[in-house]
Amino acid sequence: MLTIDIDTGGTMTDALITDGATRHCIKVDTTPHDFTVGLQHCLSEAAKLYEIEDIAALLAKVSLIRWSSTITTNVLAERRGAKVGLLVTKDHEEDLYGDGRSAIIDELVAAENVIGLPADPEAKDILLAVKALLESGVRRICVALAGSFPDNRAEIAIKRVIEDQYPDHIIGSVPVLLGSEMAQIGHDQTRAHYSAMNAYTHSHLATSLFKAEDILRDEYGWRGALLIGQTSGGVARIGKTKAVDTIESGPVFGTFGGAFAARSYGLKDVVCFDVGGTTTKCSIVRNGEPVFQRGGDLMEIPVQTSFAMLRSAAIGGGSIARVKGGRLVLGPDSQGAAPGPACYALGGREATLTDALLLLGYLDADNFLGGRRRLSAEHARKIIDKNIAKPLAVSVEQAALLIRDEAVTVMAELITNTLSEAMLEASQVAMFSFGGNGPMFGAFVAERLGIAKAYAFDYGPVFGAFGSSISDVAHVYERGVGLAWNATNEASILAAAQRLHTQAVRDLQGEGFDPAAAIYRCELEFGRNANVAGACRFDYAGEPGSPFIAAAMQAIKTAGLAGTAEPLLLLRVSARLEVAANQLQKKSAGKAAATTGSRAMQFNGHGAEPLPAHVWERLNVGDRIRGPAMINGATMSCPVPPGWMLAVDDYGNAAMSRANQQEAAL
């Protein structure tokens, strides 16, 4: 049986199809008017690859589909979500329990749509507040009261009053979200922010997901599992997925894919460098695991939850280049997939990074996206000449180099800042470059920063989809505790763990999975007022009981937390179940492949010259390409700068380093 992993980005939608032994990569244009159209395009291209007559016949051979996306990310970034109302504790309408004005006021929630309720509000107080919100156009209401976790009875009471007046079977019903259910931690502002973020993005995500499920079931007769990518690096059914759980899920899967590859290569610390059509993402793998952070800004909104340390810059293939104040500026706006760069010849009137790369000779105009689109160097030249070269009084070729170098500068700065935050030096890490444009800049950025080795992957253009393909079904449950770990409180803590474990079992059963096959992990965080002083974790099998307590005590001792005066701040239980996992597979050396020809290229400002151009699909394990040269494939392009060498390794991936380093190793 086949498995399909799809990653919907801002510009391109990627797919990885595998039977466990072989894999195929697909890239199609993202269709922002209806994301399910792009999904179906992926399925149609997959059917062609396998010479199957139609999508329905293809899906008959598919066991599961995993779908990650930037849908919620883009809704938050572009501020185009639903109109949300927020009921909070009186006198916290502005700060939402934080210091100063909350970042979501007049961004996700209009200031006039945040209403404070008195302590123990009467039904009339609640309904008057709801009436005011509805009259202002609000159709989703969040309730986030101070001190309502773990005891959320006050929030539940307010929800009941609203639902009694506006029942869900009546037109005009009002969806109500509780902060205590959106983020089960003791930090008041995080609960308020999460509830608003979830309400703000829910409709856009739900529309796409449920429509996709309906299309797969009703139009194509598929009865397999559609699993949705989550920020935790796992997947779950639609019915068990909150919109807020999917923020940055596509890029996060790239990080998990990077961690998997790092372990396969025996690498300790890696910087993951993901360049798409709209943004560049940077994340860190340390000791073979993705680096997570506790607290910080998630999409520029402060929260105190745990999430992957992912940093981004608004630079991608579609980034628009302009001259402002006599200097070149690249981004942050992008041409996206429609009309796309000028070289698409679809009406684009702005100079983009992709146009510059084409003029530098780095792109194969006749084999872009596997030959499904021809690029027009004439259109690119005209636009760059008009918008960049003439205003700067330079040649078109110099203008293209300036655009490339500005992109490298922004990308290098992003990586430098991310490494500094992770307390790593560039000389300590390897680079994994992926995404549609990652390999294009991998060696350039590595050289700028002094990173010794940069990898580009055979499946790098769909690396987020690869990360999805090695993901498990995963559920994470948290409970604020606030009790000292001692004999007096052990029973209460055990009972809390039992409730979380029971919820995990029920959710897995509800998705049609065997909970006995899952791995359960418990994490304990000690501290006060959301400030973590120490943490430990341990795996366990079966329901929490005496062995659970023994395992917890051993983990606490190992972590050096035995006898800590800090109370148990948070209890987190996760359940993971492996489903159709992918693997890295070594390849055997094939017949030597000759250079396919040459193309005029420019690397260093000395003018274009004919240089070797190789086809990625014709290279074999053990092949070595000395720069300057170009590697082009159906879905990726990888320059080898002067002084660098590319070697095809045992996994069929490209490892790039300074030529003298590789030759010394031979």
C-alpha cells in the first residue's frame, strides 16, 4: 500500500508518495482560493507517476494521507481571520493578565470586543456582554478568566449560560471556546491568547480540512485515514485537531525530518535551512533532537507553552526586489504563485529573486518543475532592467547579482541570530538545506558563515512532507498541578496522570487506533508562576499506577530534582503511535553519468561564462562535482560555487564542502 504526505505552503504544495521502498516527489502551485484544489492536483500527478487512470483508482492503493500546512500560519500573519469576541475578568481588558497592552488587542481582537465581567457574574451580565458582541459582528466568543485553571468551573458556567440562550441547533448559535480548554496551563495570558488564536483561525482551517475529507470520501470513495499535521511533530484525525495546534506545522515537520536525518548521519548539531517561495525558516537540531523552547513569541504573540524554536525571514523565491532611497530592498512582500515572478510570463510586473536566479543561469528554463513550466529569461531581463538596473545605474547582470547577494545576507543574518539564541557557533554545526530554494543558497550561505558542510537532499524540495512521512499519531495533554511532590500529594498527582492517560486512550480509540500499541510519555516540570526551575521525563507502558510513581521518582532523581522545594508546576502526558513510518535508505552506485552540457552562468561578478550543468537525476552515488558548476533536477537546483565540491553520498543526497576539505578526506 502507498502512503501520501502533503505539505501546503504559501507558494507551492508538496507531496511525497512512497510504498516504503521507493519514493516520488511532487510539487504543484498552491491554490489559496481553495487549498483542496492543490491537494487534488498532487493526487492527480501521483496517479500519472504510477500510470493509474484516475485519483479514485490511486486512492484504492493508499492506506493513509498526512496533510500539514501553513493555513493557520498565513491567516495569523495576514490578519484575515474571523471576528472574535473575548470575555475576561474585569480590569484586564487591555493587558489580558500580562504586563502592558496585549499583543492581540486590535490585531486578532478589536479592543471594543474585549469585555470584562465581574467576579461571579449574573446571567444578565453575561447575556448583555454577548448581545453587545453579536451586534458588533462577532460570531465566535472566547471566555478566558483569571485563575481558571485547573479549576475552570466559572468558565464552564458562563459557557452554559450562552449556550442555553443560543443553542447549537438554532440559527444564530454562538460557538464558545474556553481558554482553560485551549491551553491547559496555569498562565492566564497564554490561555487568553490561545483561545483567541484558535477562534480567529478555526473557520479557515476547518473549511479546508472538512472539505478535503468530504471530497476524498464522497467523490473518490476513499475510506482511509486523513491525518492532520500538528506543531508537536505528530499527526491526528481532524476531529482531534485544534486550529492552534497546526500553527507552523509544515515547517516544523521539516525540523523533525532534519532531526531524523541527523541521527541517520550520526550528526550531533545541525541548522535546518528551509527556503520556499515566500519565507526562509531556520531551526536547530541539537543532540539529534529538535530544539524546543518554553515560552516566547508564537507568530509574534507571547505564550508560555512549549513549541519548536523556529525563526523566519520574509525571503523566498517570489520575494519582490525594489530600489528605495537609492538602495536595493528585497521583500518582505512576495509575488506568490499567481501571477508569480516575471519569468513565469503570467503577468508579473515586479522583479523577484527567482527572476535574478534565472538570469544568473542557475535555473534550467526548459525543465522548471520537471518541465511543467517554461521560464522566460526575456521577461525577467526586461523587468530587472526597468525596476533595478536602470534605477541603480548598473547592468542587468550586476543587478541580478545584487539581488542574489541581498538574499544571502538576509538568510545568513537569520541563521546567525538563531545559532546565537541556541548558543551554538557556525563552525560547530552542519547545514541541512531544503525546501524549493534551500539547496540554491546552501553553499552560498555556508561559505558566508563558515559552516563546513552543507547537505541538499534528494527529497529536499518536499522535506516538510518527508518529516510528515516519519511522523507518528500523537496527542499531548497538559495539566497544571501546583503541588509539592511528596507522600501527601502523590495520590492527587497520580489521579491527574490517570485522567490524562484515560483521555489519551479514548482519543486513540476514537480515531480507530489500538491504544495498547502506543508509547506513553510523562513529563514533569517544577517551578512557580509559570517559571520552570527543572524538568524530567520518562516513558511508561499501561495505565499509571505504582510502576508509574517508581518511574517518576527515578526520573526526578536522575534529573537532580530529588528533594526540590519547587512544586510540580505542570504534568504533561503524550501518546505516540507509529503509522507507516518512512526511512532513509542507502543506494548502490550506478553507472557513471556524463555532464549533460553547459550553460552561461555567473558566480562572482566577472561576467557570465559557459560552465558545467548536470542533471541531478543522472548523478550516482560516489559522483563528485567540482565548482563552479550547476546541478538541476526536476524539482531542485543546487549551485556549486567556485572552490566547493559536491559529492553524492550513500543515501543519494548531496554533501557540499570546500573542495580542499573533500580532497584531503580522500
